[in-house]
Amino acid sequence: MSYDTQAPPAVPHRAMRNGLGTAALILGIIGTLSGLVPFFFWLAGILGLIALILGLVGKGRVKRGEANNKGVALTGALLGLAALILSVVGAVITFTAVSDAVDEIDKAIKDSAPKDPAAKNLADGDTSVYDDDLKVTVSDPKAYKPSEFAAGHTEGNKAYQVTVVIENGGKEKFDATLVTLTGRAGTNGVAAEQIFDEKVGAGFQGTVLPGKKATVTVAFDTPEDAKNLTVEVNPGLDYNASQWELKLG
């Protein structure tokens, strides 16, 4: 009597497919950390969505017996969901901050405009008042005799001087070096050259502290028959220019 001692064939071991769960965990961690920085909301959203999908698929593999890392896959899916939530919060914070910054820029531009939009053509002695309480005043024109070596004066033309006063009624110091002065004369509005000599033409310099004033005398060269002089003063890049219509003669 004989017995068959041959061992039964071994059942092949099935390899576990744990890659999706692991990938979900890694992407979920990166996505969550990115979501803690509001500016990276877009990265957190992308990584979070991918992590959530991979985690759910990995969990499905565990349920079918194709993987054995249920905890890893579930954690990856939860972190992916957290990253998505953080991405929404970050997007709200970022867009709100951008909107507030745009509003502040618009407000700064509006604050630099003259209070009275109709007060662009002013008369001698009038004051242009800006919303930051900066005040600009131009006096009536007076005849001016340029020196022998003056620049900007043409023989046969007439020269007139005006006094420009800037008063800083605000709370911040004002940079007067950015002030520009231009002139036009006559019915055709030809450019009135600014005259430079030892008495006029230096322009504004330095800063004007709150509550203080700065004064300069400016002379313009005009055609002999000119009856009017337009003086334009622009306090700086953040301001709108104001104009004074001055009568000559």
C-alpha cells in the first residue's frame, strides 16, 4: 500500500496595490500645507482634489482586497478634503485683499483731485484746495525785467512774474520738488517760456511740513500783444493740475 506524498501546489501571493493610497497621503499633506498660505490657494485646490480622488480609489481597492493600506488611503482622502476647504478660504482671503488694495488705490487717486472739479480755471489770488488739504495759490501777474543774461527771454517779448504759494494743511509732509509750473499766453495759447536768472526760476525745493508754506516767484516770457497768461501748477504725480487764467497789461 502506497501513499501519495506530493504537496499541493502553492497558491500564488497577490501583490498589494497600495500606490494610490500612498500618493493620496503625500499629495494631501502637501496640499494642506499649501492651503495654510492663502496666496497658494490654487495649489492647495489642485493637490487636494487629486488627493481626494486617489484616496477614495485607494479605499475602494482595500475594500476589494487589492490593497491593505486602508488607514493611509483614508487619511489621504481626508487631507485632500481639508486642502480643498483651505483653498476656498485662501481664495476668499486673497481676492478680498486684492479688492481692498484696489479700493485703496482708487481712494488715493480720488483724494488727490481738487475738491471742486469746476475750479480748474482760477483767477489771480484764487486758491486750489486738494482733498489732503494741500493749498496752491497764484498771485496776479506783474511786469518783470529779466537780467542781461537771463535764459528763456526773447527780445521783443514781455515778461511777467507771478508768486506761487503752497500751504500744507494736511498731516503728512509734502515733497515740493515734484511741483511743476508751466505757462501759455495769448489767444492762441502759445507756450510761455519760463525765465531763469539770478532772481527767478529756482522753483520749489525740499519738503513742506504740516502747517507750513513755501513760496516761489516765477517769470514767464509772453508775446508782446498777449492779453492773458495761463499758469498751470501740478503739485506732483498723484495730483491733478490746476490752472489760473490771468489778465495781462
